[in-house]
Amino acid sequence: MTSQPTTSPAFLTAALPGQAEFERLRRSARSGIWIEAIGLCALLLVAFALPSLLTDRLLRLEWIFRAILLVTFLVVVVRTLQRRLFRPLAVPLSDDEMALAVERSAPEVKQALISSLQFDRELQAGGEARHVESPALKAAVVADVRARLGAIPFGAAIDRTRVRRYTLDLAGAVLFFVGWAVLDAGSLGTWAARNLALANVDWPRYTTLALADGTAAGVRLPQGDALTVRVQVQGTVPDQVWVDYVFAGGERGSEAMSRTGAAEFTWTIESVLADMTLDVHGGDSLPLSVRVEIVERPRVEDLAVRVKFPDYMEREPWTLPPTEGELRLPKGALLTFTGKSQKPLTDAFLLFGNDQKVPLARGADGLTFGGDFAPVKSGLLVVDVVDTDRLGSGTPPKLVLRVGDDRAPTLEFRLRGIGTSITAHARIPGDLKVKDDFGLREVSAAFRASEDKPVDKGADPLPEAPFANAEVLYGSEFTRSALRYESTASVDLRQWNKAPTEDAATNPIRPGMLLSLRFGAKDNFGPGDPHEGFGETMTFRVVTRERLTEDLRRRQVEQRQELERILADEQRATIELGEMMGPAQAGDKRKQVEAKLKALARLQQALGRRVAFVGEAYARILLEYENNRLWEPSQVRQIEALIPVPLAELAKDSFPATSRLVDAFVNTADEAKRAEAVVGYKDIERRILAVLKSMEQAESLAALIEELRVIIRHEDSAIDATKKIVKDKEADIFSKPKQDKPGSDKPNEKK
């Protein structure tokens, strides 16, 4: 059976009871959910900001750590939103749920609200009622609820306290960030950039380090130079600033910088030989990095200084040796400089004195340079260059210039093998040294002879004879314009004394006269007269052969007597050494014995020196015999081989050897050493005796030669006298008879 629809009663056209309130309640619930979720997120943000601020500000976290913290924070926020926002908003808030919520917050309603909603829906659904309850009764309940809607506390379904709390939390969080922005907007911005945007923005530093004097972070330092790093501190000055260094070779270290001012620190390394990197840090400042690159200074190489002398000096240009550090120049000289550097140059110049700078021209290759300079005064000359790194030479060549007028030559002549007394036919040898500032033109010798007579007291001195040129035999050839000339030189008196008889009237230099000899030299100064310099004037007394021979024989005897005294000392030392108790048998007196033995060793050395002196003195005597032409050179060589040469060998070898043997005996107490030393002593005695015998023979030879000369001279005189008598007789016999003078009474005798 089909049911027929019935006309709805009037209450069916009315709205559901509390529908408007339920709508408002749903909006309030969703607003509360949003406020709670946002408030919680705001609290989480504050909770994230405070520890991350402190941690990041103190530790300056790297990007990865800040990212981990931010991801952790975002995970918590997402979960919070999931639980407190997205899930609650996803729950459908039907009228029934709203009614139940109201009834839970208002128990006095006693399910009337939910019942009215259900009855109202059933009544509006229409159709045959399948329920036991009466529709009229349901309508009455609905009507009753509608009548009481104003009294039902719909707002109590929302926890206003909770909403206010989260609202206050949100406001507090906002106030926290606003206050932070007001108090320190910079730190808020830095925190947000670093911890929210993960930007590499650095926190402001309490301490900031900067290189003083605007020094660049990249330094090009000449190799071997000292490096000084000066750091200025801005802000809080730390107690200590450190510098960490790393050399290119891997060597590293850390040192404290010295405080040199209120806000300045300094560190110095004396010599830097390799590239290095420095990191300066102190307080909370960022490390200040300095890169040090070692560069080589330019070197002046192949420097040549060519000297062009004035024309009047007649000298070829001259190149200064590289090892020369001082140069004497005449006025008007011109210096030409050429050189090069191993690095490209931006400038080359000469520094002279304290105020003169002379530029030098650079070559097309940028490495070579050259130029001229004419000094007018003395001073220090420095050759320097500047390379593309604006570095000068570390050790620029320096040259001391001595500019002045030309001076006269200086001479030194040392006699060799000749004394102050000479014969009329002597040879005067010696060693000659001549020097001049800018070059020699000639070297010569001059002499003069004068009578050796005392001048009466009060009488006028006799005028000195002028010097005359003397021929000199030089051992090496003289080179014109040389700055120095060294050679043996010998003046032979036979160039003047031609007659073999020493007191011949034709000889200008005779016994009883004084001979003066001096050497002179001229330089190549011009255009005026050259300067002439003279050495010391040497004066010799010319004596007879007999007198000089007697003097030399006396000196021979003196040296022989000295050698005899040495022999006596050696013989006493030999006896003492042989009879002395050895150190091993001395017992308590060992120290005294050792002291005596050491004294013997020293005595042996002293005797060796005395023997050497005797040999040298005797050699000089023999040279005087030879140079005065008293003995032939062959005779002198023979006697030298018998006397000076053996004495020199004794002094050089035998005496030191025996002294060492005695020392060895002292140190080892080895009797074999003493025996060997005694043998050496006796060998010395034997050799000295042989030399003494040769000395006696040499003295006899000298006397014999002189006697022969006297005899020969007497024979020559007798022959000359006989020839003169014969010649006079011949003249008397063959002369014409004398004529009587007119008026004479005497007859001619020859008639």
C-alpha cells in the first residue's frame, strides 16, 4: 500500500534549532585551532632562536651545523602543525558534534539540544513514522529547545582560556622578536640570515684585526730580507695575538706577536727564504691572512768600468778589475759603465756621494744598461738598478773614487848583499819598488862622489857635487805607463872606474871618498812637466880592498866564534841528556826531571834559531865578498855550499827533530827515544865541527887571496917603477945637448 503524502505542519518550514549558533561555534573552533597552532609555532620559533643564537654567536657554526638545527626545527614545526592544525581542521564539525560539545560544557541542557536536532531532522524527513515516539511529542521538544536557545551557553563549548593563552603566547613571541629588533636589529638580521636563510653572513666581531699602514695581504718580499707584520686592533683589544705560519716546504709553527702599542701588535722574522702564508688571529676576530711571496732581487752582473784617462797622460783606456774596490783618478778622467741584470729593469742609475744621481741608459732587452760619468771630486759611487717589482739590488756594487791631482812616484830600494863600506869596483845590488798613481814614464839612478874629509869648525861647508846619471842593470823589463814596477836593480862602479887599479887618478871614485846613490822615477803627468820622485839617498864609504877584507874577516871570525859557543852549548846539552835520570826512574822527582827535559827541548829550539842567524849572517858576508869583487862567484858558491847551506839545514831539520825526540821521551819515558835524541845531538855536533873547519879554511883563503893580491900589486909596482926608470934613462940618453946662453962664460958641458 502506497502512503499518501501529508501536508507538513508549520514548524517544518522553520530552521533547525541553534543552526546559526552552531555555525558561529564552528568558526570559533577553527579560529582557536589556528591560534593554537600559530602560537605553538611562535613558541617553537622562540625556543629555536634563543639556543641557536647563543650557540651560533659563540661558536660561529658552520653552514652544515646550522642546516641540521634548522631542519630539526622545521621537523618539529611540521609535526606540531600536523597535530595541532591539519588534523583538527580535517575533523568534520557537524551540528551533532557541536551540540554534543555544548552539552559537555553545559550539563544542565541534558541532551535536549542533540535530541531536538535529531527530532527536527526526523520530522523534516516526512513519510510514515516508523518510530514509536509521537511526532507531536518530537515537535514539542524541538519547539521547547528553540524557545530556550538564548539560554543555552553555546560559547562555553570553546575553551576560551586556552585560546587566550595561545593568543598570549603568540603575542609574547611577536613581542620578543619586536623587542629584539628594537634593541639589536643587526643581530636579529644576522641570526635570521644565518639560521633561517642559511646564508654565509658573519656575526659582527668584538675584535677586528687589520694590517697597519695599509699593508697589502699579498706581500712580495726580496729573498733573505726580514719580514715585519704590524697589526692594528679595532674594538676589544685581546691580551694576546698569535701568528700561524706555514712555509712552502711544509714547515709550520705558531708564535705570539709582541705588543708594540695600545692597539698594535708586531711580529718579525729575520730572514725569509721561501714562500709562506701567515694567519693572524686574536680574540674573536676573523683570521687575517697574509701571503708572502719571495722574489729575487735584481743582481748587477758583468759590471765593467772602463777608465778613459786625459789625453796628456798618453795612456790607453783601462778596465778596472772586478775585485777592485778603490780607484784613483786624475781630474778629467771619464768612466764608462756597462752591466746587466738577471731581471727586467725599470731604472738604472749611479749614486755618487749624498746628492748626485746619474741615470744610466737601459738596453732594448730591458736587462742591460750603460752610461758615462766624469767625477770631479772624491766620493763613494754606487751602481744600482730597480726591477719591475720595484726592488733594488741587495748588494749594489760600490766603488770608492779618489779624484785629485797627480802625485810624484814613490820609490823604495833595499840593498841586498852589500854594506855601507865598498870597494872602488863594487857592484851595488838591491830590490827596487816603484809606484805611481796613474803611470810611470821612466826609472833611473844617479850618483855623486865626494871626498870624505871633515869640515873645520866654523868653516863654510863645501858645495855638494851634482848628481850624475848612472847605468842600472834591471832584472825585469820596465813597461811604460805601468802603475807599479818591481825588479832587482844593480849599479856597477866599473862603469866609471875603468882602470883596474882602485886608486888610479883616472877613476872618479877612489878609496877615501863617499859615494851617494839614489833612484828616481818620472810619471806621465801632463801637459806640464812630469812629476819626479826620488828614493832615499844611500851613502857608501869607499875603502881599500885590504881594509874591507880585514873587516869582513873580522865578521867571519865573530860568526865562527858564535858557532863555537853554540857547539859548546850543544855538547853540554848532549852530556846532560845522556846522564840525566829518566822519568820512569825518578820516582818522587819525576816532575823535576820532566821539567829539565822540557828545558832541554826548548834549548834545542833556541840553538836552532841561533844557528839559522849565524848562517844568514855568514851568507851576507859571502855576498859582500862577491859584490865587492874580492872573491870570484864560483868561490862564493863553493863556500856557501859548505857553510850557510848546512847551517840552514841544521836549523830547519836537525834541531827541531831532536827537540821533538826529547819531548817524546818526556811523554813516554821510552829510553829508545832518549838514545835516538842523543844520536841526533852528536850528529849535530859532528856537522857543526865540519862547518867550523870550513869557516877556518874560508878565513885562511881570504887572507891568502889578499896576500897574493898584495904581492901581485907590489910586483906590478916594481915593474912599473923599473919601466919608468928605463924610460927616464932612455930619455936622458937620447935627448939633445943643451946650448949655452948668449953671453955665458961657461963652455958647453957636453963638449
